[in-house]
Amino acid sequence: MVVCDLRDNTFYATIHLRTGDRQLPVDARPSDAIALALRPQSPIFVEDAVIEGAQTAENDKESTDVGRLRKWLEGLTEEELGKYKM
């Protein structure tokens, strides 16, 4: 799962599904992609440009999406996150 883009204060993600030798990228909302990735303990990646864009938006205090995503992530319970090591 990759958070791959940040446009107009909206995050975009791609889930990479693998079936045999085939890999299928699927567009998804980041919240759904994170929830799906946590279940099988799949890695979660964020493109460098997204991190830089989020930092800029946070510094400008104009981004409500960054704040809402942060608040949602901070509000997740241990059960929702699953048990995984970073």
C-alpha cells in the first residue's frame, strides 16, 4: 500500500495486489488502504513528495485533510491497528 499523492489537500493511495506472477494496482482512499494493509501486516509506504507536501500544508495551517488524517490515526485503538512492529 502506498500513499502516492496529495492534491488539493486530499491524499490518494494505491493498493498493490499480487496474484501469482501478476501485480494489480488499485486506487483506494488512504483510510481504506491503511485498514486493509494492517490486517495482513503488509507494509505501508508514503511517497517522499507526499510527506513534503503534507509538511508544507501543515506549516501553512491551511490543510484540514492533514489534520483530519492525523486525528483519525491518533484515535485508532490497538485493536484497529493490530499488533505490528515498526
